[in-house]
Amino acid sequence: MPSREVSVVGLFLGALLSIAILLTAFVAALVISQRRRIALERAHAQRLLAAQEEERSRVARELHDDAMQRVALIRHEVDEVGRMNPEAGHRLGGVSGELEDLGTVLRTAAHQLHPSVVEKAGLVRALSELASEFRRTAGLDVRLSLPAADLAVPETAGVALYRIAQEALRNVVRHAGVGEAELGLETEPATGALTLRVADAGRGFDAGPGRPDDGLGLVAMRQRAEALGGRLTVRASPGGGTVVTAVVTPGAGR
């Protein structure tokens, strides 16, 4: 091959190599930029959720330490007046009963605002108590499938999974039209991944393309899972029930 042709071929190959290098660098830059963007969005979501939980915790403390104490004090005074004035005792007894019910409502609200049981007793115990709460307050029979022993789960991940379970069970009460649901938690020892599942055999809905925009509750559940580097999926069909599944790996979202 004449030297001129060799030179042209060499230049052509060199140009191809340069283009390949530029394309590779461009793709690598895109991947790095995408990863950074996802990390920033995840960190932002974590900060928002942390701020939300802190505000809920503050309100819960106000309810527990102030409002509930005031109600208890007023009830004590009403009972004292009832004992001193037997004629008004019957009427005041009704007021005392209403105050007792109000204290129960405030205690339940404080617990729902900030599930301290997660940090005090662990996620497994917290989910078990959540099921009991729905049985007691909403008449929903929640069948549990939980690990026999508690799991070493970071508080951030534990609260997030608790909130997802709480919202999913609320949706069962509001929309499913049934009195039973399933709540399960599984762990993958090899990876440390946790899978939370809430299922019902209720009326379901059309989860296919073109469905109406997701409600705020479902959006919040997805955000909590994604902030931990996980994912949340919803499987449903009209008349075929609904299954909400969240899979997270504690620590992966940091």
C-alpha cells in the first residue's frame, strides 16, 4: 500500500479513536452527573423527611407534656367537685368521662405523630403495636408475618417503614371495603435488605397506564422508600385487592 494511503488510513483510524474517547468521556460524565443528581435529590428528600419527623415529634411532645397533663388536671378537679357536691355528681361524672375520652384521643394522636415505640422497642414491636392499634380504633383485623426477633434497623429506616405501613393500612380502612389486611416484614441476610408488604383482598383499583395521579399518601410512601435508596411498588386491579411492597436497604441511602 502506498505510503500516502497508509497515512490517510492512519489519520482516519486516529480520528475514530479520538471520537470514541470523546464519546466515552461524555457518557462517563453523564453517568457521574446523573449519580450526583440522584444523590443530591435523595439527600434533599432525607432532610425534608427528617424535618417533618422533628416537627411531628415536637407537636407530639406538646400534646403529651402539656395538653394531656392539663386534661388530667381538669378531670381531677371535676372529680373533686363531684365528690364535694353529690347533687351535681352525676352530671360531673359525665364530664369526667368525656375528659377521659379526650385524653385517650390526645394520647393516640401523639403516638401517631411520633412513633416513639420504634426507637424504644424496635421496628418489629412497633409494627405489632401498629396492627393492634388498627384493630382497636378501626376494626381492621391485621394478620402479621414478622421476624421472631427484633432487627437491628437504624431509626431513620425504622421510622420510614413504620410510616409506610401506617399509611398503607389507612388506605385499606379508607378505600378497600374489607375488614382484613396482611402486614409482613422480611429481611435478606446476605444484603440486609428489608421488605415490607401490606396486602388486602378489597375492591382494588386500576393500576395500569393512564390511571389518575397518585394521592399524597402514596407519593409520601414512595418518597420515604426512595430516600433510603429503595423502591415502593403497588400492585392492584379492580376487585382484585391491593399489594403495597417497599424494599429498602438501611444505610444505602446515606
